[in-house]
Amino acid sequence: MKSFFSTFATLTTSLSLVGFSQAAPLSDGPSCAATQRTDESTFFSVVGVQGTGVQPRLELRELEKDTEMWNIFLQAFARFQAMDQSDKVSYFQVAGIHGAPFGPWDGVEGNGTAGYCPHLSNLFGTWHRPYLALFEQILHDRAVEIANEYPEGQARDNALKIAHKVRLPYWDWALDPTDDQGVMPASLRRTSVNVTLSDGTASVIPNPLYQFNFHPLRYDDFSILEEFQFKNWNTTIRLPEDGFAENATSRNDEANARITNQQANNRDTLYKLLTAYQPYNQWSTKANGGTIGNMETLHDGFHNVFGLGNMGIPEVSAFDPVFWFHHCQMDRIIALYQQRYPDTWVEDATQPKKTYTITVNSTQGPASPLKPFHMNANGDMWTSTTSRNWTSFGYTYPELASNPTNDTLTLTINKLYKPQTQGLNNNNTISTLGTNNRSADATDWLAEVNMPSDIQVSYSVRAFLGAPNSDPTKWATDPNYVGQIASLSSPRMASDVIVTANIGLTAKLAEKYQAGELPSLEKDDVAEWLKTNFYWRIQAMDFSEIPRNNPPQGLNVTVFSVPVHLPHNDTQVPEWTGAFQYKPEIHGNPPTYDEGSLSNTTTSGPGFNETTGGWNTTSGEWSWNITDAEAEAGAGVEESASVTPSPVSLTLSLAKSETATVVTSAATSDAEVTPAPSAEAPVEVVTLSNGQVSTRYVTEVVRVTVTAGVSVPTGA
């Protein structure tokens, strides 16, 4: 039973609103006068792009090379973002389908504080297909609008020809970087871009791929995400240094460094997922027991890179433009898998997690509606079956445009993603594809990670070959860092799912051997070296360490080796040919905790304060309120004990004509009642340190006494 203090702390958190904030957009962006408001009287037909042929979605950097298409694409993206936020096909409303503000879209009702997106579900991959098609459809419409503003004649005809080819690009974060710019394209990191308008005028506009500017930011749209600052951020943010700061700023260059350091392991994981067969249900989601790994876990790790910014929190991730390029890449991966393994697809599965429209423990399958996406004005819904053919939405991918044979597709996958090292030979040679393969048998080394999906916070298990930096904030860019298994979660997401996935060690072991740190590639010698040099750590999304001496329940990491048969040419792939040989004697070198540090009830991250909390070793979950964590740790107080609560303070944001009913187990307490702003309320404009402009209403604070269960008038 929770103590009074724990219960009341929760009440305080849920009722505490520190004022009303509304932010002005940083820029009006390109005019969207030509955009007509969407008809609300009928269902919106999600059909993708029709009437212009099946066009390829291009990789982001390849699209930028086509200067004419890139020019129209950028303006279309900016115009999409500038649409009236109340229009149901505005950027704001479409992004909101994924999570917050948790309301119905296109007339599809639901309930609760979860978005429509089915995480941990066999529908996870297929649900995003019509979602992306919807986004692409609106983006394409904006491109056509812009093309129609060109002067009549050849200029307009040429612009329309280009606009008809505009599709949503994907960001292939698994590609080996070709220059020293890293894995994150510069087009995602620039604050402004050059465009040529329809009248031929050169112009500089805010880069729509850098962030989304809320216009306006409505406090109540995100106030339910009380643990975070999204209610106060008037733009999307990436990888803030302090995710709990109201004036947080994006750190795109730091994100690029982290993504670049993770790229090799992401590539190797993707390669295994595309070349080692698993049934679709196991392959696609972390809920269905795949042993090789799964597409959703790979997806989660990429979100995790962006920390406590928008991409790192599921309920607000779709507002960041990078979400759409990342998920376009995930859809491409699904399409590549479909082409390679056409005989497996979605099967029935029990749902371990609720969504806005799906209940826990319900069964969903290939014919289940992918809500809220309507196929037509009659209200028919897309399903996994009807969305199986991606070309029906008017797009394809470059590797699939010619309907390649399996050999041709395998050749393409090998050219794109094959690891430089696929196995370690016992004769102290390193086997790479097509070389040194006189003996085609070698050993693949991996670390199997089992971890609970939902502990109230996104987190990751990170592996190292060599001691990691003592500062957890530097783990992701540590030179000894190998890779991670991550789970995307939040305080509103709950399940009992244990995720199983693997971190490949072979390529990093080869590097250590070539550097002279690993003396031998013999299996026994490698195992002995790993006893001393393999490390793993647990890290929460705020960069703090979750202690290994009190880990999430069910979390463990075990190194194993497996014999692998290596291919002799580029149309073949490696094959595991034997059983996993687990090495439980390799413990991963847990840190030595000083007495009174990580062995305590909570561990605090850099953003820690009285409302954010930390790891709760008693509950085995992240506690978002330090008072709750302390209460749980001291929950052994006998029920007969007499507890006299101290006075507490509540801050309520109410209109002057409203009353507040506060029900507590305390007899009386003081409270501050802050009337909500009226039209006549004075306005204060504040420029934050990151350059954002925040418009706030100045409100009156009324001091009153709150009695349990009594309505308090605030207009007095």
C-alpha cells in the first residue's frame, strides 16, 4: 500500500500547472494561401500518390543531388508544416496521430493516453505503411500546389513534371559514410536552406527538415506528458544536454557523432535481419520471441540516440521531421524483407500493450483494421493484407523498382550492408566476403541481451570491448563502444514483454586483433580475452546509469559464439551452422559501486530535480517523481502507524469563474490558485537562451486554504 506522501505527491504532480505558455512560431515560412481547408464532412481517403505512376522513394542524400526536385521538395515540406494546425491533414494533426495530444483523428474514436501506433505488436510495421502514405500524399499535394504557381507554359509544365515525382525520402543510417561528414546528412542539421521560388526569386527559408515550429504551441496539448518539457518547447528538439530544461536546445552535431559511432553495429544488425530467415511476426516486433533480433528493436535504438528530445519520447516523436525519414527507411527494410521472403506475412498475435484503439490481450491479425486510416470515403479501413503491396500507394524503392530476382537482391544487399568481417577463423585469419574463404567455416561472436521492454523510461544496454569511460554521458561515443540494444518506452506504456536481441562482437574483435590488443582468434583464446575485456552497462534516456547491482527484473547479457559458414561470392550470405555456445563465465565486468552511490534507492541523471526522479531499486522501474521513489523504498511502515502530514502546497491553473475540488487524505492544506489567462491578461514575451520566443500570459496568484473535498472558488 502506498503511503499518503506517495499518493499525495502523485496528486500534486498531476494538478501542478505553473502557468499558461503559448509560443509564437520562429518564422511564418512560405505562404500557404493556396492550400484549401480539408473537408471535415467525410472520411479522408488515404491512397498515397495516385495518377503519376509508381515513383521511387529516394535516399535523402540522393534526392538532394537532384537540385530541381530537392527545391520543390523543401518548399512542399515547409508548406505542409505551415498548414493551419486545426486542419486534420496539417502536419500537426498528422504527427499527432502517433501519440499526443491523444484525440480522435478522421472520426476514429479511442480512449486513454496512448496514440494509435501499435508498439510491441505484429501490426507495428504494417500500421506505419498507410501512415507514411498519408504523409506522402499531403506532401505531394503541396508540391503540386507550388508547381501550379509557376508561370503558365514550359516553366509550369516542367515544375509539374518534377512535382509528380516527389515522394517521401528515406534516411539510410546503415550506409557506410562516404566522407568525413558522418552518418547524419547535413540537410538535417542546417538551420536554413536556399530555395528558388516559383517566380524565379532566390530565397533563404528556415530549414523544414531541421525542426517543426509549433504555431501556436498549446500548453494543454502536451501538459499530460508532465514528466517532460514539451508543453514549453515551441519547436521540436534533438538530443538536448538537459532534457528537463525549459530552454533546452538541439545538439545535432552530437547526435551525428553518436549515430556515426553506432553505424557499424546498426549495419551488421540490419544485414543479419535481411539475410537470416525468421517468420514475419518474429522478425517484425520485439514481442514475438525472435532469437536473431527484430526490426522493431533496431528501430527503437535509432529513436534512443536522440535522448530526451522529441524523437526519444514515443508520444511526441512524429513531430520531429527526422521521424518521417527514419520510418521511411523502416518501411523500405520491410519491403526488402518482403521481396526476399515473400511467403511469410502478418499472423494473428495477442497484443501485450494497449493503444488508443486496441485493448490489451486482444488478438490482431492480417485482417485487423489499421486505425485510423480509411481506404475510401465509405469508411473502409486499411489492413495488413490490403497494404501488403507497397506499389499500390504509388511508390517503390530503388532496389525494388525492377522487381529483382532473389540473387540480384542478395547481391544488392551485400553491396550495401555486408560487414567487412563476418567470422573469425581458427587459423588466425579474418574472413571477409569473397576473400580468405578457402575454409568457409569460422566463428561468429555475439552478446545476447534479454531486457524488459517497459520500465517507464526508454533505456539501452550498451556493450564495450575495453573499459568504458567513467562518465556515462560519453558512452555512446566511447572508442571501445560496440553497440546497444534499446527499448523505446514512456511512463504511459506498460507490458511484461522481455525483448531478446543480439549485439554483434565479431567486427570489433577483428579490429582489436588487427590492433594487437587481441592476441589470437582461437575460440578459447577469444573467450579468455573477453572475460577481461567485455563490458556492458545499462543507461536510461537521461544519460544516467541504471545500476547493474539492481537491474530491471529479467535483464541479463550472455556472450555466445556460433559456427558460421561463409559465402564464396556476392550472391550468397553467411549461414549459422550450429548451436549457440553460451559463455556464462564472461560476466561483462560490472562496475564497483561505492557505498552510498548507485546502491541507493535512486540514481539521478543530469536533469534530476524534485519532479524527475530516477531508478527505483525497490519497484524495479524508473520513478518519475523522487517523492514516489522514497515512499516506495519506505513502504514497510505498518498500516497502524500514525502519520501526520505536513502542510503541502498545490498550484492550480483555473479560470476565475471555475472552482477546484481537491480531495486528499489531509484535513487542510494551503494552496496557490493561479487563475487561467483571460483575453485581457497582460502578455509577457520572453526570449530564451536558445533564441526561442515564448509568449506567456501573466496571471494572478490567489492564496487560499484548501479543505479536503471542498470546492474552492477562485474568482474571489
